[in-house]
Amino acid sequence: MSPETYAQVSNLLIPTATVIYALALVSHAMEWALGRTAVAKAPAEQEADAGVLVGSATAASASTGSVASGSTGSGSAAPSTSGAEGAASSERMDAASRIGLLLTWLAFVLHLGGVVTRGLAAGRVPWGNMYEFSITASLAVAIVYLIFVQRYKLQWLGLGVTFVITAVLGLASLALYTPAGPLVPALHSYWLVIHVSAAATSGGAFTVGGLISVLYLVKARAERKVLAGGTMSASLRRLPSSEAMDGTAYKVLAFAFPLWTFGVLVAGPIWAEHAWGRYWGWDPKEVWSLVTWVVYASYLHARATAGWRGRRAATIAIVGWVVFIFNFVGVNLLVSGMHSYAGV
């Protein structure tokens, strides 16, 4: 096929994938909506839940299964609804979760095809501008999520992941689209491939870790309510325990940090020297990439030395994710610099 044909195929696949991701988002939203209601518990049930919550940290560290628990919600209390009504509600939630995951897989295949054909249309790696980096970075989010779904059963993260991917692809298609074309001279280097692929992959992991940290805060608050004698919605009961979610977020971010370090602070300066004749010039993108590195280094250091867990660690992880998003979007769109044309 000609480059023009590849470009047309890519321009068809990316919007189609966006629509299917949006349908997956609706399915996961239905899953959460079906579990919003909570039935008041008897005192004996509240005491049983309290015992589960107090011992969840030990269970999470003793078994990978606690971290891996997903839609079945091990590590938290069983749904308080009972009888046929509770079973039917759980089945509907499971069905919505499965449909959302299947739609995500379908959208991912189309998304991958759109990125590949964009590269074939341009005759190069498909991340030479903001549009291309957006579709590639969102693909990295999908890849990291689907890998961790297989390893740690993260179906419960589907709502946040599909929302982020749909938003990024929608923004890319509506506001950032650039026709396929040759790279600007400064980007002609194999270090571009190394630098941007590492940045995109680690950015996908930062996004997954940030979403887990947000849900950790929600689940931890619900667990405290249960200990105080309250109830928890069925959708939150399906999540793993807060301690298990904290451990999963740590594993994701521990994977992403060295990749970001190499891709951005090692490969990036080498590429800068090749392109502009200097390793570091305090360009806004370089500064905010360093700030992102410092925040996540603080997260890992605090966990390793000060023993920070739970809310404080999750807060740092969320701050790091916000800084990364600003570096990805805000710096490129709002701040003028040498990286403004590149999106990397």
C-alpha cells in the first residue's frame, strides 16, 4: 500500500478505537453503578468485616493472591446483599466487567493497528509530534494495563484506564492531529526511538500506578467507615484490600522509575547532545522531566527508608502522576521551548 493509503487506514482505526474504548468506559461505569447501593449490616457482620480489614495487611504480604485479587474482591468484605437479589446483582456486575475488558482488548487491537499504520505512512517511528506521541503514549497505558490484568487481575481498574485513554485519543484526534510527514532534522536519530519508547512505557505505568493510588484512597476511606460501624458499597467491596492495592501500586511504580530514569535522564541528554550540541539546557521539558523524576524518587525513597505506606505514599504517587501529566500536556501546549514541536 502507498503511504497515503496507510495514513487513511490509521485515520480510520484511531477514531474507531476511541469509540470502542468509550463503549468499554460505559460498560465499566455500569459495573460501578450497579454496585453503588449498600445494604445495612447487622452488628455481627460489621464485626466480621472489621476482623477482615484489620488482618488484611498480613494477608496481603503473605500471599500474592491478595494483591492479585480483582473482580472477586478478596481482601475485603463479601457483599452484604443476600439471596437471589445479591447474586443477580453480582452476576450483572461481573458481566459488565467482562464486556468492558473484551471491548478494551478489541479497542487495543485497533489502536495498535492505527499506530503501526501511522508509522508506515510516515516511513518512521510514529512519535515525531504531539499527535503521534499521544496515540503512542495512550497505547502504552493500554499495554501496561492489559499486562497487569493478566498478572494481577486488575479488571477493577478498567473504568479509570478507559477514561484516560478515551480522553487522550479524543484530544489527539480533535485538537492535535497533524498529517503524516517527515521528521524535523533534530529528530533524526536512533536515540529518538530509545528515548521516546522508554518515556511512553514508563508514562503508561505512571498512569496505571496513579489510578491505583486514587482508588487506594477511596477504598481505605471506605474501610475506615466499616470499622466505625458503617457500610461499604458492593462496587468497593469488589476491590482488593487497601493494603493489597498499595502493594500493587508500588510494584507498578518500581517498574516504571528505572525505565524513566534511563529513557529521560540518560537517553534524553544523549539525544539532546546529538541534536543541539549540549546534554542539558534547562529547557522547560527537561526541567519538568527532572521534577517528575524527583517526585517518584521521593516516593520510592520514603517507602524504603522511612517506611511510608498507605495514604502518604499514595499522595506522593498521585502528585507524581499530576506532574507527569503536566509535563506531557501542559509544557508542550502552554510553554515555549525546544521540545515544543516534539511532544517528548
